[in-house]
Amino acid sequence: MKNIHRLLLIVFFIASAATAFASDEHDKHAHHDTHKKEKFQAGEFIMDHIADAYDWHIFSIGDFHASIPLPVILVSEQSGFNMFMSSKFYHGHSAYKGFYIAQEGEFKGKVVEKINGQEVRPFDISMTKNVVAMLISMMILLWIFISVAKAYTRRKGQAPKGLQSVMEPIIIFVRDEIAKPAIGEKNYERFMPFLLTIFFFIWLNNLMGLVPLFPGGANVTGNITVTMVLALFTFIITTFSGNKNYWVHIFNTPGVPWWLKFPVPLMPVVEFMGMITKPIVLMVRLFANITAGHMIVLAFVSLIFIFGEKGAAAGFGTSVFSVAFIVFMDILELLVALIQAFVFTLLSALYFGMATEEHH
Amino acid sequence: MGLLSFELGTFIWMFLAFAIVLFILKKFAWKPILNALKEREESIEDALRSADRAKEEMAELQADNERILQEARKEREAMLKEAKEMSSKIVNEAKQKASQEADKLVESARANIESEKAAALNEIKAQVANLSVEIAEKVLRQQFAEDQQQKDYFKKLMDEVKLN
């Protein structure tokens, strides 16, 4: 417990030191910015905050950008394996080893290189903001639940206490309200680890996405690749735990006239598509809900700036309403964070239930 | 960065990290937690069940006690009744015996008296006979003290015989 606190503190200090370093270096390149003092672009502002990034932007005051540099890992056809910190790009303003962040075009915002005069993306396994945020959230998950598990072994036969008593009702909720009714008393146990993991992973990341400061602020569950991985796990587990009854249902749906299956296998195709669609829906629902929530909050923030450009008074006036709406939205998002975790877990459990359902 | 674009790098990181976290959590967190919860629930259920059983046993015991008490009461009543009967029977028997004894005593007394009476009568008769004989002797002696008188009497008796 104490060690973890110390560790977090150290991480925080390193992060702030790196931030300071990044901002110092930035001053030298400030001139890049000065000549293009543009009007506030709400769309770009929102996208910048929702999208993934190579460094972890914390705040900007004028031309001063404070951000945590993150490792960029690239495998280029031209120069092979490259690994360096994102601070080398100076917030996307300069190139490093031939790599630079595309400012427009197809690969806008991504690291690209020029090969034979053409912009090409190298194989990019950088630890971007989302990746780091996801790793941090996983560390938190591991820390929380391993210590809770230890509490269970240490305090065997005693009433739960502290963190353990906070988590226990939630774990029981997932077990009794999600897994048991959706999968059934007989089979639910082997799906519990996955269901609990996605439930807490999604919930924690949804919540962390609502916190504007490091280590929150990344839009992990609003990233379609992340939700795709989660849905893919659900799909893989569903497919591998499908029993005979499940596959019969897909390829030879009972209770359907034979001419829908032969010679044109209409029903099997429909059922097969359903099998694929289910995880895709999971993926899109989580991504869209979280992203939309963030967009609304950011849109209200943008309003302040848009009106602020018209005049300071207008900006202040708008800020009153905007902040009120942002507070309202944030509270709503707190709810959405839980609901989306619940829905994703419940639907996964339902799919597992369908896959393991016995013939009736 | 396109919002909807698929990122292979993110995918790889996420897939690996999630798989590892899932594995670690499964092994070191979910299993012990779920097992502990299950164990605890079972022990609570057991405790409740045994409490129920104890209650039932208690009730049964109470019913038993009641029954035993009832039986004891009944038995006591029966015993009392029997004792009463016995005592009255004994008394009756005693009474009967006593009266029988009394009757017998009276009877034998009567018989005694009867025989005493008979004996007394007989004695009296004998005495009377003796006395009469004595008296007769004395009388006769007196009467026949003189020869004349004896002759007279003979004469008289002879006369009587002659008459017959």
C-alpha cells in the first residue's frame, strides 16, 4: 500500500519533470507557432481532445505547451526499428530521423515518413496516450483486485473491510445480476473472470476518461480499436464456448422452412452475419457512447472560446451556462460510464449464455 | 487522427495487455475472490440451515417434554385411581371379612349357647331326676319307716292290681 503510493508519487514526479523538460525545449521552437495565430477551430479542438496522440498534452498557456512525452516505436521499411520519445517532434512541429507527424492528408496526426517523395506510414507500435492510459488503468485494476483478493485470503471467515467491502457488492452484482441470469446457474462460473475484467476495465476507463488531468483525460473506451479488442475477446470466447446446439442454431436453424436453408442458404447466412454483428454492435456502442459524451462536454467548452473571441464579456456570459451544462453532462457521464460497462458486460454474458444454452 | 480509423499499434498493445491482465486477474484476483465469496455464502447458508434445524429440534424437544408431562399426569391419575380402588376394595373386603367373622362368632356363640343350654338342661334334668329320686327315697323312707305303713301301701297297691 505504502509502496504503491510512493511509486505513484515517483511516476508523477518523473512525469512533471518530463513535462518541464518538454516545455523548456519547446521555447526554442516557439517561432513555429507565432506566425499562425488562427481563429479558434471548435471541430479541431474537439477532435484533438478525443483522438489519440503521441504525447500526453496536459495544458497550454499561449504558446507554452505542457505535455508528457511518450515513446514512439516505429518499424520503417527504410530505416528499420526506431524508438525515441515523442518530445523529439516538438508537438508535431519538427521532423526526427525522417519521421514527422502529418499535419494534413490521409494520415493526419500520424507519424509518417517520406519514401520516394510519398508519405508512407511505418509500422507504428508507439505507446500513444491511449496505450499508456490503458496500461495505467490496468495497473490500477491489478493493484485494486490483487489487494482485494489478498484481503480475502488474509481475513478468511471475517466480514469484508475497506476496499474489499467496496468491491464485494459490485463483484456480487456482476455475478448475481449479470452472469447468473444471462448464462445460467450451470455455466456461469467459467465466464466470471472475463466478465469481471471487462466490467471493471470499461468502467474504470470510462471514469478516468472523465477526469481531465493526468492520468485521466485519455479517451480509451472511446477509441474504436480498444473497443474492438474488447468485442473481439467476447467474440472469441463466444465462438470457442459454443456448444453443438449453438452451431446447429446457426447452420441449421430449427423451426424454419427448409427452402430458406436449401438450395440458397439464406438463414445460415443471416445467422452467421448475426454472429459477426453482435460483437461489432458491442464495439460501436461503447465507442459511440463514450465519444459522444466527451464531444458534448468539449462542445460546451468550445462555446466559451467561440464567444470569447467575440468579446470578453460574451465569453464570461457563456461560460456560466457552459459550465452549468458541463457539470450536468459530467454527472450524466458518470452514470453513462457505469451503464456502458454494465451493458457491454451484460450483452457479452448474454452471448455466452446463447453459446452454452442447452437444447430445450 | 481519424476517429474511426483502426490502429494496428493500439490493437497489438491493447490485445496483449488485456490478455495478460485477464490472465493475471483470473489467477490472482477473481479466483480467490469468487472462491472466498462462495465459501462464505455456503457457510452462511449452512449456519442458517443448522439454526433452523436447531429450532426444529427445540420444538420437537418441547413437544416431547409436553407429551412426557402429559403421560406422567395421566399415569399419576391412573395410579391414584387404582390406589383409590384398591383401598376401597381392601376396606370392603375387610368389612366383609369382619362381618363374616362376626357372623361366624355370633353363630358359634349361639351354638355354644345352644349346647351349653342343652347341657345345662340335661344337667338340670339329671339333677331333677336325682333330686326326685332322692326326694322320692326320702319320702318313701319317711312313708315306709313303719311296717304298718309298708303293709298299707302294699295292700293298696295290691288292691289297685286287683282292680285291673
